[in-house]
Amino acid sequence: MQTLNVIEMFMFQEEQPIREPGKGEVQLCMQKVGICGSDVHYWQEGRIGDRFIVTGPMLLGHECSAVVSKVGENVTHLKVGDRVAIEPHGICRVCEACKQGRYNLCPNVFFLATPPDSGALARYHVHGADFVFKLPDNVSYEEGALIEPLSVGLHACRRARLAMGHKVMVCGAGPIGLCAMLSAKAFGAAAVCMTDIDPVRLEFAEQCGATYTVLLEKGMTEEEVARKVTETLGDAPDRTIECSGAQFSVNLGVYATKPGGVFTIVGHGPNKVEFPVVSLVAKEIEIVGSFRYINTWQTAIDMIACGKINVAPLVTHRFTLEETMQAFEMAKSGKGVKVMIDCAKH
């Protein structure tokens, strides 16, 4: 029986059979898998909030690129040898959300590395072919894996109805915040100001293209930071995208966003947060949730291929599949931006 090494939730190696692709599926020889903050949460805490709880060993990894190794029945748009990126969804296609095109809200969704569904941090993985997308020759495997976090940023900008000329504040300069910033610029934002508590991350954000940055210094109030952001941008932000999950940034988003603006929340922080309701109501700010993504993969691939978005600099550390434990320790330390694991045998 063919077997492969996988790294499980509790960081031990296990031999498992390589699955054959079924109808409408493809077997994938995994190439690159990025470590997401959610992966670290599941590893360290076994949960994200009260909704996503680990109840047993599971594979991690949902930021993925691969090579098609086998093709199942009825798959016509892919062939063996194709370089691909993987959208980690699997959906029922019959519920109201799916029929309305909002499949990220499917109550029967399968999502890689989200309890109870295992991820793709392995040598091989089988996935629904309609959620597998060809990569152009000028898009690398690492860029292919980064399409997942980039899609979070693209979807957040769509949810915010971000348009050309808008001034934007992005809270949190981690990988998702950086992808939101890159997406906002690609959408035509006039300027993007990023906030964070870490000056090193803000310096990196500037290198990646942030127009301005504002450091959240100890002792500053949300109102003080809001005034500083407005002074920096030359006006209050039309759109705010919150990617940190911190209570401080939630308050900051309400205080900083221009009256009539849109405040989009992406970050998963405490299960319950408070809002400065009087300011929220008086300014008629729209608060919008943004969960994962819908129909972003091909757009993200095209934006990278044509040079409109450059995600390559986000990868700061690289490890092999056998070094997964070290990779997760690096991701946990916060010293890197995006940690990438090479799953291919060399």
C-alpha cells in the first residue's frame, strides 16, 4: 500500500494511505503550504472562539499549492502535471447560501483545517476539482499558496464596497492585514494607513507598499489614535478593515471611520467585544462582517500574474515538511510574517 508522511495536530508523524480521486476530484502532489494564524490557534489552544473546536487529531494547512497527480471521473479542466492553487472549500451546492452564490456561508461547508475537517499539510491530498485552479507559468508555488490569505483581503475589500479614491485604514499588520492593504491598493485606494503595536511589522508594511503607518503606543486612547490616523491620511478613512481582532482596534475603527463610512471586521478576537454605540449610531457607520471569501481565486491569480499585486515578499521563513514542528514554532514566535512549508520530496 502506498503511504505518505503527514504531520498531525499534535505534531507526530503518521503513515496514511494515499487516497484515490473520486468522481469530480483530483489527487494533488502538495508543493507549498503556508501556516495561518488559525493553524497556530488550533495547535496551541484547540479552538477559535466557541464555534470552531478541535475534538481529535487533525491535519492542519489550508494555504496550498500543488501539482495534479491523478484526475478523477468527469474532470475535464485539469490534467496530470498541471500546477494549481487550492481553494480550501467544499460545499453542498443545494442550500440557500450556495444557491445565492454566498457559498462561504454554507451550513454544510467542508473547509480544510477547520474542525472537524483535516487540512492538506501532507505529501498528497484529494480535493474537489471545481475548487482547484491552474497557475500561470509566471506565478510560483509560494504565490499560489498565498492566494488564500490574499483572497481574505480581496473579499474584505468587496464587502467594504471599496472604490477608487477611497482613503483606507487597515488595523493589524499581520499577513491578513498586509493582504487587505495590497488588495485595497489594487482596488484603487488613494491611500492606505496601517496600524499595529509592533514597529517592526509596520516597517515591513511600508516596504510592502503601505502608504502610511501609525504605531499604537502604550497609553494612547482610541480617540487619540483616530485623530492621528486622520492627520496622517489628511482626512478620516472612508473605509476601515479590522484584521487584528483586538478590542482596541474595534473601538478605533468606530472612532476613526468617516461618518457614513464602512467598517469591515475580518479579525477573530474575543468571542464578545463591545462597540462605542453612540459614536457608531451618530456617524451612521456600517459595520460589515467578512468571512473567508467567495469567487476570489481566479481574480487573485490574474492580479498576481499581471503584476497588479505582489505577495511574494510576504514569505519570510521556509521549512521542509519534516521540519513542520520548527515551522510552527517560528509562526508562534511572531518573528516571521508568512512561514511556508515545502511538502515536495527533493
